[in-house]
Amino acid sequence: MMRCSDDVKRFVFLWTTLFLSVSLVLSGCGPESTSKDVESYLAVSLSLDSNNDLEPIQPIPLTISLDQQKVKLGDRLFHDPRLSHDNTIACSSCHNLTKGGTDQAYRSTGINGATGGINTPTVFNSGLNIRQFWDGRADTLEDQIDGPTQHPAEMGSTWPEIIGKLQQDQSYTKAFSTIYADGITVATIKNAIATFEQSLLTPHSRFDQYLRGDHDAITAFEKQGYALFKSYGCVACHQGANVGGNLFQQFGLFTDTDTMRDGVERSQVKTDDHENHRHMVKVPSLRVAVLTPPYFHDGSAATLPEAVEKMARVQLRRHLSEEEISAIVAFLHTLPGQYQGRDL
Ligand code: HEC
Ligand code: HEC
């Protein structure tokens, strides 16, 4: 029996929505549709472009209310290599905020030069994801932190070791006791880091300015890219404020991409119906995608045009022209936004 938690209900809801959207896309604008159909669709969607309520993508909130002392403490912890066993690797080693919140590497390097088995996703806007990790195995940002701190190929530490090191640093004992009655504990370390991660939003992108009514914030070519992104059905999966991160999908709906699925064999999306949900990955956010090559959970696409071409082929059974790929990539360039008031 399926446990009917809110999570499961949400999952089922998203699946139903996705199924309906994909069906609509396939019936209305499938591979057989003429370019005339597409043109008239584009005309309609462009004429609706100022009506935010009808858009599948929403702007990222311009401000978010967070305890700034916690954000500051979490920022320090996030950049502190003492969270790793040999004091060499910080969260920021793999999630570099000047590299789109990733290391822009095929695989990340942990302690002792160890490499992991899956591409590193961005931490920017991760607070907007419904769950964390490619397979969604962590419910919250707090839960996620147990993974990297203890993974032998990442930071290879233990909580007692981390707490012991932080307790030897007076500036940490002081900062923790000012904010938390309990001082330095697993829960307070996680809370500070997760609060910092929630601050990693990238609002005020050119695309968000456009959604908020500034028609000139994006060019005609970028608008064309967005129109294709909608009419071809990319939005069935990449949607919401994070342009992804809110549902799980297979990689390769139409084309057999078995070789690419190996990395998600261990998918643990929470449902009893495991067989039907094998190979499922969280649809990644495309907010800062232009900054985070290579692409896909296995890092198999080196460039964004390559990733876009493959998506259209394996998820939508579409072969895009060079021009269409360029337009969609141009649209993706309007999405990143700003962190701490500066363009990413
Ligand atoms: C050695 C590299 C490495 C280090 C160090 C590391 N991460 Fe990660 N991070 C990864 C990889 C790889 C994944 C994806 C793993 C997976 O999905 O199975 C990931 C996933 C995540 C995610 C989930 C994002 C999403 O969209 O699902 C968050 C959040 C995150 N890391 C935060 C952190 C924090 C906080 C730390 C420090 C405590 C940290 N990471 C340290 C490599 C690293
Ligand atoms: C049926 C759902 C679905 C549709 C439709 C879809 N995607 Fe995706 N997209 C995914 C999933 C799932 C992944 C992650 C695949 C993986 O890594 O295993 C992904 C990954 C991506 C990535 C790589 C992101 C990264 O950080 O690695 C890009 C870029 C992308 N999609 C763009 C598009 C574009 C453009 C379209 C339309 C042409 C599209 N997608 C249509 C589900 C979808």
C-alpha cells in the first residue's frame, strides 16, 4: 500500500499534470504538425506573453526573509574545508559559487583525489527543489547534508569529528551560542548550512523582468526560443520558478537511452511501486544551466546545444534545426539572474 503522505499526493499530482501536458503537446503539436501550426501557436503564445498567470514559468521572488546571522554562519561552514576528514574539501570545492554552484567538471574530486559516480548539480536555487539529489533521496536541504559530509569519495568525515573540530574554534562556539541555545550540534550545523543554501536564489534575471512585464528585457530571438520551449513541450517537465526541480521523469521517454540510465539505476523515489519508477531522475532546474557544463546526471553532454538537441530527441521525439537549437539556447541565457546583486 502506498503511504498517502503529502509528498506522495504531490508526486501523483505532478505526474498527472505532466501526463496531461505531454499528451497535449503530442496531440496538438506532435512531429506531424506543420510549421504553420507552430507559427500560429507562436503568434498566440507571443501575444499572451505579458500575462504572467498563464506562464508555466514564474519569476524567482526578489527577496526572501531569512535569519541573516544563520545565513552568515552557514556561508562560513559551506566554505570551510574542516568539514572534511583531512581538511582539504569544502562544500564549495564542488559547489563553487563563481562557477554556477558547481565545479563545471564531468565528475567531482573529493578527499584523497577520489571521484564520485555522478555529475554535481548546482546549489543555486536548490531551496526551490521539491527534494534533493538526482534521485530525490533527501527530503530536505538539512537531510541532504548527511550525504557529502560522510561520503568516502566526498568529505569522508563523521559528525563527532566535525563537531570536535568546530568546538576547538572559539569564533564558531561564539557564533553558534549566539544563535542557537544548543550551541554546536548536528542539527544546528545543518540548520545554518541549509539557511545559507536558501539564500542562494538568483532573482532578477532578464527573463524574470520580461515575465514581470518588461517586454524589451529579452530579444525577439530569445522570445522565439521561449515560444519553442513552450510549444515543443520542454515546459511539461522544466517549469515553475526553478524551470525544473519539481518533478521526476525518465531520461529517454521515446528513445531507449539505457546506457545513459546506469547512473540512476539506484533511483529511490519514494513510492512502493518501485518497478514503474526505475530510472527516474529529478528534472534538473535550468535556471543557471548556461553556467554548469557538462550536462545530465552522467555528464554525457559537453555543451548546452548538445544537451538541448538530445532532450528534444529522447524526451519529445523531435529533431531540432540548428536555428531552433540556437533560439532555445539563447532563451536559456536569459534565465540565470543575480546573486547578491551581481549577475552570475
Ligand atoms: C566532492 C564533491 C562534493 C562535495 C564536497 C559536496 N557536494 Fe553536494 N553534490 C555533489 C554531487 C556529486 C551531488 C549529486 C549526488 C547525487 O545526486 O547522488 C551533490 C548534490 C548536492 C545537492 C542537491 C542538489 C539537487 O539539485 O539535488 C545539494 C543541495 C548539495 N549537494 C549541497 C552540498 C553541501 C551543503 C555540501 C557540504 C556539506 C556539499 N554539497 C558537498 C558533490 C559534492
Ligand atoms: C519528459 C520530461 C522532459 C522534457 C519534455 C524535457 N526535459 Fe530536459 N530534462 C529532463 C530530465 C529528466 C533531465 C535529466 C536527465 C538526466 O540527467 O538523466 C533533463 C535535463 C535537461 C538538461 C540538462 C540540465 C543539466 O543541468 O544537466 C537540459 C539543458 C534540458 N533538459 C533542456 C530541455 C529542453 C530544451 C527541452 C525541450 C526541447 C527539454 N529539456 C525537455 C526532463 C525533460
